[in-house]
Amino acid sequence: MLTRTSSQSLTDQLAGRFAERIRARLLLPGTRLPSVRECARQQGVSPYTVVAAYDQLLAQGLVEARKQRGFFVRDVVATERVSSASSTGRQALREPAEPGPLPAGSRINATALIRGMFHQASTKPQPGAGVFPSEWLETTFLPAAVRKVTSGKALAEGSLKYGEPMGDSTLRAALAKKLNGIGVPATQAQIITTVGATHALDVVSRTVLKPGDPVMVEEPGWSVEFARLVALGMRVLPVPRRADGPDLDIMARYCEQYKPRLFVSVSVFHNPTGYCLTPGSAHRVLQLAHQHDFHIVEDDTYSHIAPEHATRLSVLDGLQRTIYVSGFAKILAPNWRVGFLAAPPPLVERMLDAKLLGTLTTPSLLEKALAICMEQGQLRRHAERVRTRLDAARARCVKLALAAGCTFAAEPAGLFGWVDTGVDTDILAMRMLDEGYLLAPGALFHATAQPCTLMRINFATAQDATFWRVFERCVAEQRRS
């Protein structure tokens, strides 16, 4: 909060707060700042102080004033690029081509979500977080496994040379056993380790796609994937995600009109809705894939907290047109960045080439330590404990959210809840950030920028009754303004 005891003036404090958030991409280009009167009321300062602060932001080139509309965040990165190009006599960068059928003017702002993952708004629990709280992931077996693979001769053998190109063979054997346990018929020879699940998705894209290829993605969905595909030059085709699966009519229309090469799907505990694919929808998706000759990459990031025999495309298809992707960031150690993919045999060598060109090999010491955790059953027992704890947290969080006047747009399941607040959550997120809480507004999960009353909450980090009291107050203030 602003303080009158600071060595900085209230104007400088307020301008500095907005400037920090704009440069960190926590306030996206095009975001409207609160009106002068509204900001003054929120911060407990005079309108003159707000005007002076906004003037500072204008002078720094961080915002622009639009007549009778207010102050809006400028695209600082694009502005700097254009300025740099002009200063060196080069042609300024142009806007990128529209990604397929996305409407004119659309933009994919994944950077705010990514930066938000690493931004500690305060020491309070963060309902917009994408992972479990660190205390949920603390174990004794993980450090023990690391000590084992870094002691004496094991350290020399594991760190003084590159690891195996496909990934540590012991880990890949453990992964094959795990996949077969849930019905995915993968052999060790079909599994390639990666630097996290996001890297696995990138390896798949660079193997089966070329710039300009149409790619179907679920919407709402993981906006980092939207942005990553656009950055690779792909044409993004958003497919509405429903409770039973993707909108099959839209998929069929895309197949006829655009002939997509890939469909990216989260079948189990879809992010952000928590939906799970039904068998009927899964069979129809696979029929479309065979009929129109496209591959499916199935992101099973939440497999560790999901039912073993949930409907998965990779199980029904037997890894013919499907590519299975997962990792361990959500359940064990986000910083280890250990992921993997299981691919159809004809694609394995090409995907290995893509991996080697991007990273050479992956960190074998961490892979060996993870293999120990899996072989000894420690990871499985840890996941069971986390699931039990999450079930209790979800029940408590749902009660608090309903009591605060929210409704659930999807049946609560998994790690995330898809909540309707009744107000614009982009604006609400700014208010809550002032209170020390980071939200994940619904607009971040769509391929096109649009006002949205939805937000994603993390059931593990949204159990704090204090957060919901602050939330209620901020929603009430927003409705009055």
C-alpha cells in the first residue's frame, strides 16, 4: 500500500507501482488503467496525485491517453523494437500475420501468465498460482535420491559426460511401466525425455509441423501453448472445450476448411476448466484424426492427481496418431524440469533429432534420481497423499467461493476451478494485486483478447478465508464504480 512515511512522494510511489507492473507484463498492452476518480478512491489519495502519477507514466512512454476513454497501457516491447529499428536505419517491425481464423486485432498474451508464475505478489497464498504450494511438495525421499546419484563414483559417471540422447534408460523403463499401468502401450524405445512438458510440446511441434500449418487448440486453454505455436509461425484454430470434450462440429468444420496437421488436447483435468474427456467424444476425435490425417498431442500434465483409468486418447488409439506428453512439475519438483513424450515408432527418430538440435541431451543426474523415486514407489505414495489433501482443499475452497457470491462454470475437479465472478476479471486482477493477491483472469486462457468475468483459481492456494473476504470487498467496489 502507499504510505505517507516513505521518502518517496505518493505520486512517485503510485507511478512506480504501475511502471513496475507494466514492465513485468503483469499489466498487458491495451489494459485500461482505473479512472482517476476510481484510482484515487482505491489508493486513498487525491485525484491530483493520480493525475500526476499518470502524467509520469505518459512521460515514460508506458501509457497513452485516449480522448474521453482514459489511460491505456502501451506495448512497451513493440515500442522499443520499433525505436531500435528506427535508430539503426532499419525498417520498423510490422505486426505479425493473423494466426488463421482468429479475428483481426487479436493478440495472445501468454507472457503475463508466465511472468505471473514467477512473480511473488506477497507472502500471502496466491489463488492464481499454477502449481501446488511448495510445502505440499516437500519430501524426504527426493533429497535422498539426489544424494544417492551424486555420491562418489555415481557423480563422476553421471556428470562428466553427456547423458543418453533419448534420456536416462532407467527412467525411460520406469516411465514405460507407468504408462502401461494406465493403458498407454508405450515401450522404452518410444519414450524421449525432455526439459519439462512444455519442451516436449515444442519437440512435437518442430517435428510434425512447418510454418504456416494450421493447428487446432482447445479454448479456453493454456495460453502459453497458443503463443508458442504463433511464435513458430503456425495458424491457431481455437476449438471450444465443453464438458465432454472439444466441440466436434467446429473441429469437423476446421478439418474441411483448413486441413489441420495437429490437435493439442488436455483430456484429463483440462486447464482451466477441470473437464475430463468422455469415451464417446474421444472416439469421434480419433475418427476425425484418421479421416483427415492429423496427429494429436495429448498433454497429460495432471496425470499424477487423476484417476488411472480416465479416458485418454493415447489409450484408445494405442499411440498410432497420438503423442503422449507429461512431466513432473505439478507433483514433485517444478525446478527440475523433467518431462517426456511417448510417440508412434515412425516419429521417434525425427523427434529425437528435434530434441538434440534444441538441447543436446537432458540432465541425467535428475533423471536418475527421479527413476529411483519411481522404482521404490515413493512417487506413487506421495501422489496419493497430495490427492487426498487436494480433495479436502477443493471441498473447502468451493464453499468459500460460493459464499463469496461466485458460481462455477464447470464442475469442480482436479487442481483448478473455473469461477464466474460476475465482473471483469482483468480489472478485478488489478484491484486484487494491490491487496497482495495474484489472480489468473479468464482472458489469459483465450486466444483472443476479450472481456471476461471468469477466473481460474487454484484449489490448493485459495483456501484462505481472508482472501475471499478481500475478494468480496473488491468485487463490491468494482460493481459500484
